[in-house]
Amino acid sequence: MFVRNVQPHTYDPRDIMFEVNKALTYAKAKVTVRLIKIGYTEKGNLIGIIGENACAEDLFAHTQAVMAVVQRLDPKVVYIDKTEE
């Protein structure tokens, strides 16, 4: 989950997903570590689903690259957190 500090949004989540996946490719993340779905929640946060053969830790290994892209496209994102246990 990409936590934002405001609720309203005007950003297309598909653009964000495309750029995150591109950043993951450049960061040499395993091919399984890709977002397959992303959208905004009712609270205004971005929530993404990664491929079935990856886990949150795989994505977190590339937090710096991912956050740089996400914050460029949606500057209201303040941090990344996982929602699964």
C-alpha cells in the first residue's frame, strides 16, 4: 500500500503501475516482482497487487526505486507499507 496524506486524487493508477513496473525492471528485480493491479482505496491510498510468485518483501527490496517513481507521479504519497501479515 502506498500511503497518501490526503484523500482526493487525480492520478491515473494505470500510469503509476506502468512506471513502477518499469522501475522494477531497471532495478533488476526478479521478473515475478511486478504490480498486476493497482487502484485507490476509499481513504485515498494506493493499493497494489503483485504477482502470485512474489511477496511484499520482494517489492520492499526495491523501495527506493519504487518510491521515486510513485512520488514523481503522485507527490501526496508519503510512504509504502504492507497490508498483509
